[in-house]
Amino acid sequence: MKNMYMAKAIQEAERGVRSNHGGPFGAVIVRNGALIAAAHNQVLRDHDPTAHAEVLAVRRAAKKLQHFDLSDCEIYTTCEPCPMCLAALYWARIDKIYYGCTRLDAAEIGFDDDLIYRILAGRCNRERIETETIEREACLQVFKRWLEKSDRRLY
């Protein structure tokens, strides 16, 4: 193993597999050459569909650094991030993503995110979740109150 950070991500994935916490996915976040956070998939353990390795690593890194902006960090993950994790990495402003397996590799073992990728790319007209806008005016009032706050902080 040439890369020690990917080795740690793989160790995390192995830990999750041994513990039956979820899929074979691990991730670590590194800042200036220092390991900041490590995590593995815990969807089954936590009964949480968002408990993917990358999301958990972002949560732990942000908590440790006491900041939501991880733009000076990199992530090493055992698999190409799914759309949810990729979005989380963009929100965290992660500087670079290193991944081992591809989404096609993941699909071959039963983790197929292709429908989500196709919906996001506009290549699929069929959505599995019905959506409807309701109470927009009431919700806009909350937006307005936030906009009027002198101490609001964007993220």
C-alpha cells in the first residue's frame, strides 16, 4: 500500500464490514498532512440512510476543527462518492477527493446509485419521490425574517 491515508480508509471500511455496520466503505479527512477524521459506513448500525463514510467523516472533521468550511482538507475514500456524499463534500468545500473503487465497481456488488445520477443529470424523467409545493408564502416569511437579521451568517 503506497498511500497511508487510503490505507486508513481501507482499514475503516474493513472495520465496518467486520462489524456489520453497513457497506464496505471507509473515508478519512486530511488537513496539511494530518489525519483529522476517519469513518466507515454505519447505515445499518445507526438505522440512518445518511450515515455514509464520507458524511460521517465530514461531520467529525467539522466538529474537531470547530468550523463548517473544510476547504483546506482532502478526503480519501474507498469508493467514488455517491450523489449525497458528493453534495456533502461540496457543501464542506473539500479541496480534493481521492477514491479507490468507482461507482461501477459499487454497482457490481449491489450498491447502484445510477438512478440518482440519471435524475440529477436530467437523463431520467421518472422520479421515485412525488413532490408538491405547499405553504410557500408562510415559508417565505421565515426566509424574510432570516434575511432581516443583522447577525446572520452565510455558509
